[in-house]
Amino acid sequence: GIILEYVQGGGLKTRSIDLLDLSPDTDIIALVEEIQKEEPLITASCKEHVIHLVRRLQEKLGEQEDHKFYLFKVLRAHVLPLTNVAFNKSGSRFITGSYDRTCKVWDTASGEELRTLEGHRNVVYAIAFNNPYGDKIATGSFDKTCKLWSAETGQCYHTFRGHTAEIVCLSFNLQSTLVATGSMDTTAKLWDIEKGEEVFTLSGHSAEVIALSFNTTGDRIITGSFDCTVGVWDVVTGRMLHILIGHQGEISSAQFSWDCSLIVTGSMDKTCMLWNAMTGAHLATLRDHSDEVMDVCFDYAGQRIATACADGSGRVYNAETKKCIAKLEGHGGEISKICFNPKGNRILTASSDKTARLWDAATGHCLQVLEGHTDEIFSCAFNYKGNIIITGSKDNTCRVWH
């Protein structure tokens, strides 16, 4: 989309316009005229500039890049196994969590270790940057605490205490005012980043909470649990708004679409389900997999869904028609992680067969096999530009691919 900046009452304000349906064949002038009807900020004098901006976006979408990734660096990250890896938005830094009780911050360009975040008394399992800002890091540990750190200095701002069992997932809201933690104690908690205090405990599940996802506006959060349900919560009041009931097996992952209208859930019952995020209504069950669904995700525009299965295959669905549009076949072991590049035309998968694969999202064609790890790969990620990949493996190394 595009962001409009304007001055009101002496202060600089911004308004964002999502262009989720923009495609290489969109009529740009007609689109901008439609936006102009709804948006008084776009006056006749700046219309040409907006057309120019949207046209540049469209050109980016139309670029057919055939980027081949090459191994740039192998990082022997920790003395004990890794648990997770995550990029900041630009991809200039990434972090690794480990059984060695630390989180390490790395410079992507040089492969240099910048700092070690020490202080947890058990496995550092869940980690995240507060993207898009990237100035803070949250770490969730088996020691039942979550810590908030400065990404720049490594200083620990807060230790969030209150869970009575291991923290296994966490997430920042996009506004970077809250961090949410999910625990084996069956609850999730919301914490205020500035004050360092608990805001709400989200109680209602009868088993571990293993997946968390805020929507982009930050007023809703979903929790996926081993009790086979997904809770939809109001972030402002801490109340449960809907409980999504339908899966027959433990939830493996759950995510909102970018425009906050849909929720996708994956389960050990071999299915994925689509739900209306506002009403909690069940919209569709995607039943193509023959084994447990390990991971699900939307592309950034919310138009496609990718699913990863324990049988080593993946699927791509059209979110609107609910039809399978591509099959990802080639891995020799279960796929633990699946993600789109920000542009939405490539998919990355991490597998127990020791490889990661890059796929064409439209056709399901395998474009590249990233080989070299000597044990299963459990984590993979793109940077925001989509030109750097990071893979984390049980062989205790991270590989950076350019």
C-alpha cells in the first residue's frame, strides 16, 4: 500500500491505504480515481504523484526475479541446540534462541555475533523482534518468564513474571505497545512494554497455548491450544469474543489475514480451517493433507494460504475460492515451517530431510533446494526484501543465504 503524510494542528500525521488487490494488470488511473473519491487528502494537485507511486508499486509486482540463493555464511551459533531464529524487518539483524539459556543477536551482512542476551535460567524457546521497529527483543523461556531487551545495547528492560509453566510462544503487536506470551499453564498473558506490567491473563483453554497471533490493527489476538480450539480475544478488555470449535486434534498454528477479516488454523487432525475473524463463523475446511498439518500461513495480501504437512508435502490455496491451486512435492520428511516472501510469489519450507526448499507460489514448482545442513531444519525466514533467507537446524548452525 501507500502511506500519506499530512500536517494537522501543527503535528505530522499519517494515513495508510492498503492496495491488497493491486496486480500487474490493474488500471492504475481508475484505481487512483476510486481512492480519490474516498480520500479527501488526495487533492487534484497531488493526484499525479499518487499515480506515479502506485505505478512504481505495480512495476515491482510485475518484476520476474529469478533470484538464486547461495550460501553466504554458516554460523555455529550456540553450544546447545537452537530453538528458533527471527529477523528484524530489514533483515540487517537476526536473533537465535537456544537450549544454552541465551539469545544471540547477529549482524546479517557480516555474520558477526553482536551480543548475547543472558539471564534466563532455562531454555530460551520463543523469540521475536518488535517489527517493524526492531529496537526491542522479547524472549520467552522454560523458566516461566519473558524478558524484554534493547536490541541496540542488550540491556534487559523488564522481566515478566506470572506464568506457572514454560512459555512456548510469544508475539508483539504491530504497534509495539504489547507483547503476548503463551504457556504450558493453559493461559496467555498480555504485557505492557512501557510499564513492564501484566495487562490481562487470557484464561479459557484447558490445555497448553502453543500459538499466538495479533491482527494488524492490534485490537484482537488469537490463541491456539492443544485443547483443539482457538480463542479470539479483545485486546482492549481481555475478554474472549469467540471460541473456534471444529478441529478434532491439537492446534499447530493460527494466523490472521493482513486485513483482519480471516483466520486460518492448522491442526494435528490433518485439516486446516478458515474462519470469519469478526463473527467466528466457520467458512471452510481444507482437507487435502494425509497427515498432521504442522504450519499454516497467509501471504501478506491475505489472498493465498500455504499449508505444511508431516507427510513432507505442502499446499497453496486461494483464500477466496478455498480451492487448492498448487501442490508442493519433493521433501523427503516432514515440513515444520512454511512462509511466503513479502511479495507473495515465493514460498519457503523447512524440513526434517535436512533441506529447505524455495517454491513458485503460483505453480508449486520447486525452484531451489537449499542443502548443506546435517540435521533437520526447524526454522526458516525471509527478510523483508525477500533477498536473504535464514535457516536454523538441529545441527546447531544457522545458514544465511543471499
